[in-house]
Amino acid sequence: MDPAGHRPVKGQHELVLSAREFDLLNGLINPSGLITSRAELIAHVWRSRWIGDPRMLDVHIRWLRLKIENAPDNPRYIKTVRRLGYRFAG
């Protein structure tokens, strides 16, 4: 992940992500593998511009998984932690 260059890479291939997907991935990745709460992700990605159902975050997580996971229905990288949020297990 190259936040300054806005270049996410998986293996040898650069991923094509929207600006929102990039911000979401950047918000999930942390060096210690800690859980990132739903509220933290919404604040990181949408800041004060969030309008609508907070469950829409799940839709954006799904879209991101479709782009970065080999098996999106059995995710390896973006793990859901029930009632707490998400963890990036890269």
C-alpha cells in the first residue's frame, strides 16, 4: 500500500480502486492488526459527509472484497469481527 502514490498492490499487480475504496482500505490497514470499528471507518472514509444507513459500510466492504480477495465469500484479508468492526489480516 502506497498512500502517497495512491497505489494499492496485490502481489505483482496494481489494484484499480475508487477513491472511496482506497480510503476504506487505507483505514483498515494498521501495523498491529487491530480491529477498526465501524464508526472509525465511517469517520475515516466519509468524514462528516456521511448521509444514510450506516449498514451501507457493509456494501462498500463487500465491493472492496470483490477486488482484493481471491474468494470474497471466504475473505482472507478483510475479516469481520462481529459487533466490533473489521480487521485487516494482510
